[in-house]
Amino acid sequence: MEKPELGKSYDAGDLAKLCGEEEDIRYGYYAFVGDRATVIAQDEGNDIVKVTEIIRNRPECPKCEAPIDSIYTSRTVQLVYSSDKWSEEQADRYNNYGCPECGEELSVEDLDELGVPEEGR
Ligand SMILES: [Zn+2]
């Protein structure tokens, strides 16, 4: 599914669909409030509107393009036995991330694209 883009012009009905709603609310400027996106657009005539502000855009999986609001994570840790006890070996620790819709593994670049902050990984 395509996302609304800032500064791009759309047919008003098409933009409403991109935002995930049936009807637009008009105040001279248009406000499209849907479950996928909320945008403000300017009337350009002939039912064409130009996106002037994106209030909210739901993230999409870079692999399957499904709208997602969660990411699966799993952490792999190697335990090492030394000095008569088990402990985590930090060097061998890594995380996996996956899309809840398609199950594809998400790479570091995918996480960047989704805007997942470094400290949350
Ligand atoms: Zn996916």
C-alpha cells in the first residue's frame, strides 16, 4: 500500500483511501483522518488536493508493506561455563527482529527505515 507523500498532489478520493478512510472532512483545507495516516491537504481544484502536512503515518513492513504497529524480537545469548558457574557471554549476544505479518527477518537497515531508535534495539 502506497503512503501519502508530503508535497504530492492526489485525487481527493484516492488520498482518502491511502489514509484508510472513506470520506474526507473539508475545511477549505482537507483533513484526512484514517487508520493508516492522518494528513492535511490543500485544495487545488477539480478534486485534486496537495499534501501540506503529514500528522501521522503508520509504519509499514519494508518486506511485505503491511501496516505494522509491532515488531517481534528474539534475543540469542550464549551461556559460558567458567570458574564453576554459568554466565552470559556478551560478545555472542545478538537480537533478531521480525515482521508480525509476514514473519520476514528485519535487517538493521529495515529498522532504520521504520525509525526504531538505536537504544530500543
Ligand atoms: Zn512484513
